[in-house]
Amino acid sequence: MNSPLVSDPPPEGASLPTPVRVLVSGASGYIGGRLVTELLAHRHHVRCVARDPRKLDPAPWRSSVEVVRADLADDLTAAMDQIDVAVFLVHSIGEGSDWVARERAIAENFRTAAERAGVGRIVYLGGLGDDRSNLSIHLQSRHDVGATLADGPIETVELRAAVVIGSGSASFEMLRYLTEVLPVMVTPKWVDTLCQPISIRDVLRYLVAVIEEPAPLAGILEIGGPDVVSYARMMAIYAEQAGLKKRRLLPVPVLTPRLSSLWVGLVTPVPAQLARPLVDSLVNSVTVTDHRAETLFPFARVPLAESINKAVGRTAIGDVPTKFDDASSPVWQSAATDPGWTGGTEVTDVRTLVVAADPHRTWQAVCRVGGDRGWYRGEMLWRARGLADQIAGGPGLRRGRRHPDHLAVGEPVDFWRVEDLEVDHRLVLHAEMRLPGVAWLEWTIDPVTDGSLIVQTARFRPRGLWGRVYWYAVAPFHGLVFPGLLKGIAQDALSHPEPVTAAAPH
């Protein structure tokens, strides 16, 4: 029962499986974005479901797929229509205090919609872990979602994986930063616990194989790479593949998973709330005990050293098609843990400037803010704010941006994320830093006689008393950084007199 390898689609004229009509949820995420590429390489018909289809605009495959606008918690009739296989690749970790119940509700809605549409198979990627052991809340929820999806007449295949190694994955970024930043590290006991990491390439192979398999295929499939190692050994292998000196680890018994995740959130791009489930998956031994997947799909799996080597190489040259922070996540959002009420107040900081440049060049200058280029003025203040946010569990400035010149809806820009854009006219960034409220930074560009009028607006919707205290406490710093930011954008627009290709959505 051999399945074609994901990276090697059959040549023209070869015997192909009947094209499958596949619905992919979570296509803007790390796994989903890559899965779509592989499914198209195998000539399947792909439909993606997204709350905001614009987030898929930067994907190179956007014009080759059908996109349906829908929230997984709402009506999915159009999304499921005439679908053969529905793939569930979303999670709600951190999305409010009731995120566990929300995950189950979304999974139940997904399954019910699939039943009504006559979908033939549901495929879900969850996490490894022994159901008989004391699982963390995060892992238990992953398993509960699998059980909810399978609780119906539709054949459901639940793939369970532990640490996924690939350029841009949360697990790889955590491993990379911990190893590169800290030549000597005080470590918790869990670094000696055994786990079975798997290459992103093999995860995709298994997903495509399960989607294509014509024979009945229900149940749980545990997947892992060929190596069973401790996290300490993984760090040693990373150091070897990256050409680093040997790392020294000093294990201590007092570092709990919670403290470990806070430390990971401080020194790596992975926020503490996301690091916690990753750490939790390593506290107990997480290895494949049921080898059914290897029997069904006996391809040669990628060794750990090779998968780390490939991820290191691709990261070095910027060949990272998707990253763990591509999809908007409540992990980054202060609103995830704030009360539902907002107080109805919005305060603003509005600044305007006329630039002797046309709207197109001015728009492009606006789209170049952040990342390695920085924020033009008051860099020390921006960095201090980023460090404070990082200590609080937010992203800080460590995420940077995907491309130095182009932006698209849904992409991160340091501790912001692009919420909306209109080419040559408007850009809105939504704050994902830790705040006692909700914040946006917005620019609008309009033509005037002497060039372009830029209106820069910082908007803040405080939550309760502390939100108001925060705004007035930081207002003096706004007076130091926001005027310089606006002037920096204007100077950048004037320094690019020749037209440059615009960053328009596809």
C-alpha cells in the first residue's frame, strides 16, 4: 500500500490517483500553507476556508485554489459542498479562558457540517501522548478534538506527532534560539526525557498519503521520525549541524514547565503561551508506540540530523515558505485574557504631514516600516518597549517581518500584524503586544497639490482603569517616537524617486 512521496509528484502520463477534492482549514498556518502546495503538486482540487481570505493573498498558490470565506464556528455549508476529504488544522489555544470548550465546539461544528455535505473522510493533525498518562491541558485538548471529530459516521484519521522539525516551525525556532543564544544553559529535568521528532517533510508525506489512500483508514496513526532522542541530544545535534561549539547543560530540578515556558518566551521568538504546550509535550516521554503508520506507508523517513541540517540551511538563505507565526493567533493578543467589556472609550494620537512625493511612493515608504529597517526614530525606546513586551510574554520586536518592502494582510510586523490595507491609500497595523486594551497604528495617504498627505493615527481602546493609566503613562513617549516615525516615512519616500513595484495583493 505504497503512497507516492509528497516531494516527488508523479510525472505526466503516469498512473495517478483520482484527483481528490480537499478542504484545508488553517491554510494560513505553518502546516496548512505547505500542505496546500503538496496537494496541488499531486493535482488535487483544493479549497481553503478562511475568516479573512486576504490573509491567503501572499501565498504563491493563491490563484490555484478556491477560497471560501467562513468562520469554523459558523455555517460551513458552502465550504464543505462537494468535498471528498476535509482537513482540520486549526487550534484555539489561548483564545479566552474557555478555549478548551471552544476547540471542542469548533470541531463538532466542523464534523457536523462534513456529515451534512457527505464528506468521505476527515483528516486531523494532533499531538502525541499516552491517553493513560497525566496529559497537560493542551495535549488533552488536542486528543479531545480528535475524539470529537471522530464521534460520527465519517471515517476520521487522526495523525499524532510530537516535535516537528522544519524551517519556521515553532519547535525548530525554540530549539534554534535556545542552542544558539545560550552556550551554557541551566536546564530543567525534562531535557533528558525521550521524544521522537519528525521532519516537516515527513508530516506532509503522511498527510498527503492519508488524503490519497483509497482503502478504509480510520483511527489514530502515531507518526515520528527514525530517531528517538532527548531534547538535550537534539540541542547537541543542532549545534553540530549549525557549526557551533559544544553546548553545556546544567540540569536543575526546580524549573517547572511553567517557569521553563516563561524562559523560552524570553530568549526565543516563541511566546510563553505557545511554548507551554511545546514544553508540556516534552515533560513526559513522547514516542511512537503504535507503528501502524509505518506499516501502511513505509517510506524512508528523514533522520533528525538531516532534517535539522535542511532547516538550518533554508533559514540561513531565507527560504522559509511558512512560519509558525504566519496565522493570527490569540496567543499574541492581549484581548485573549482580558474581560469582554471594553468601556467604549477610544483615545487617539493623530499626526499629519505633507510629503513632496506621489501617493504610490509614499505608500511604499509606509509599507517599509519595522523589521530590520526599524521605526526611523527613537530606536532605543522602541527596543525598550519590545523588551518589556517580550518579558511580559508578548512577541516583542523579535518576529521582524517576512519581506523588507512588501506587506500583506495577516503578516506580522514586529509586535504588530497587518489588519487591513488598500494599495496606495491605507495601512492598518493591529497590536499583538501585551496591553491593557486594544491598539492600532494606521496610515492613510491622499493626493494633494504638493504631493501626498499622510495621516498617522495611533488608536487605543483601553480596558478598565489600568488601560487608561497605561495610555497616559506612555503618552510622553509617543511625543518622542511618533513624530519621528512620520518624518522618517516622508524621508524614505523622498529617497526613492524612481517607481518601485507595488506590494499589491494577488
